[in-house]
Amino acid sequence: MGKGDKKSRRGKITIGTYGVRRPRKKAKAQPKVATAKTKAKPTSTIAKAAKTAAKPKATPKKKAATKKDDKK
């Protein structure tokens, strides 16, 4: 009853097989994909436009004055 025993758990791990003493792990349940019956609520285009309009646009930063401009 050790690494060479085909019927023990340790032996199955060593050999790399599965069976009653070493069952395979069950696969996790995968989330269901939205189908035609269970569609998400459609969002209106007005609501989408309001969300995009609410974000302020980034303004470019002014360049720092160079040494040549300071000497003039």
C-alpha cells in the first residue's frame, strides 16, 4: 500500500489515473449566457447620450516656456 499500489489513492496519484479512490473534481457551474428569452433590459439612446455628455473633456496642458523665450 504505497506508491506502487494501483488501488490506493497515493498509487493512483503516482500513476496518474483516476478511480473510486481518487475521483475527478467536478467542473464548476458556468454562468448562463443571455439568450433570446432572458435579454437584458435595453437602455435608451437618450440615457447613453447623457452619460457620455456628463464626462468633461480633457484639455491639453500648456507647454512650459523655454529658455530662449525668456531671454527675448
